[in-house]
Amino acid sequence: MKPEEDQELWDLLGRVPGRDVSPFFARNVLRQIREAPEASPFERVRRWISLRRLIPATALAVAAMMSIIAIHHPVLQRSSQNDPDVVAKIDPQDFEVVADLDDLLASDEGSLWDEKPTL
């Protein structure tokens, strides 16, 4: 940004007093880092596992497990004891048709459709 573009901003920035940094700032920071006690592995793990990280991670793990269970296990179908068999659902009038169908299927074993075409 050039000073000609926004003169008011540069005037405002020119009026703000700057901060002076001690010439020994870097040395003092490094000394405090060296003097800090070394955290034990337990302390490092405890700092890493906080509620801020634990709650979303747990929610993600539960969602992943639920999706895996939903994908790999099909929906259970209710098999009711009250439902009669399919054969029992046939009307008595249709028994003759079913018997004729069984005879037709038995005689159709050597059908034209089962043979492989010869070229």
C-alpha cells in the first residue's frame, strides 16, 4: 500500500507511538524456555487430551462405528409367527391350477429352450 492511496490511514499510523523492544528480549525469552520444567509424558498426554479435542473425536468415532454397522448389517426383517406359509395362502380353487403347473414343469425338462443352439 502506497502512502498516496490512503493518506488518512498513514497519518493515523504516524501518530501512534511505537513500542520499543529491549535489546535483550530474545535472550530473556530463551532463558525462560530453558528454565521451564520439562513436562513428563503423562503431563504431555493430559494436555493433548482435553475436552475440546476429546468430545469431537468421540463423536466422530461413534458416527464412524454407526455407519459401519449400518452398512455391514442388513435391516432385520420381522418374521411374524402369524403369517401363514405361501402355500397356505393359495385359494382352494387354485389347487388344480398349481397341480397342472407342476405337471407342466415336470414335462418341460427336455424343452427346446434348455438345449444349446447348434450353429
